[in-house]
Amino acid sequence: MKANVGMTYAVAAPVDTYTPNSGITYDEGFVVSEARGASVTWETEDGEFYGDNVVLDVANSVLGYILEFETAGLKDSVRENLLGETKDNSDVYHITGAAAPDVGFGYMKTMREDEGGVVSTTYEVWWYYKLKFGQPNEEARTKEKSVEWRTPTITGKGSGVFLSDDANDPDYAEHKTFSTLALAKSYLNTKANISPTPIITTT
């Protein structure tokens, strides 16, 4: 048994350079918001090859994906970096017709594993190499007797990248499992080009 029991630390990083078959690099990353949930829908080929009245082969290669991330709210600076909004000299943010920037996006999944009756907690880092985010809708309501917590869900459209000179197929994402939260977070910080806050010691 390996079940998902939590999600933390959603981060993104603007794509700095991408050269097919040479790799991808990122500018300094940032925390998007506290994580509430994410769902990924993989887009695949849908081709079936028939012979003698039966299916002989199926083409189901990944072509892309849609990632929906339920945020805990987006700060203005995050909207600027993630959605491509622009800020003028009066600190007013504008939604324009410009395309959102390409970013890498990742998070950590807390997993509960049971192997032979021994239950342990592990942490999966998921990193999506290149996608564009948008916010499909904006919603607001008046305050009523029962408080409703309303936060936006953003949608990312992912594309593939060729990471090495011998890559025959594009890469879309990666994941790796760690035994501790600290190791997982350190790995994700490296992927997103985030410098962790230094530990201050006193003497």
C-alpha cells in the first residue's frame, strides 16, 4: 500500500533558457502559495491497430498535460511572475493580452507506505519541466453568516522538453521519493533554483 496523505510546498521557477537536446535552466524560483491540491490530466494518443477483429496494438504516448493547482491565494508578486500580469509605476497590476511565461512547477506529496505491516512516511517530489499557467475564472461573493473560504484554482498547460542530445522522446515531468521531508525539500529547492533561508546561529 502506498497512499497519498498530504501535499506541501508548491514552487515555481521561470524558464531561463531552453535549447532542445541541450537542457533547460531556470531563473530564481519562488513559493506559489500553501498547497491545497493538484490534479494532472495526461493527454495521450488514442490510436488502436486492429487485425483479425481484435486490437493488436495501442498507441498511448503522452502528448502533454493539464495541471490544475488549488491555491491558498495568490500574492500580487506571484501573479506577476506566474500569470504574466504587469505592474506599472503606481503599483497597479494589469492583465493584458500577453502570454504567461514558461515556468517549471513542483510540489511534495506525503505518502503513507505499508510494506509487510511496517508503516512508514515517505515524500515524493514532483517536478514539471515547462508549462504556462492561467486563471480561468475570477470569483467573489459577499460575506454571509457562514464564512466561505474562496481561493483561486490555476490551470497549467504543459509541454515536453528534450533534455539531452540522445533523447528520442520528450520529457514532461519527473518524480523522486525521499525518506525525510528535509531531503525532499532540499531536492525541490535545487530543481526550482531556490536558495533556502540560511540558518542563523548564536554563540
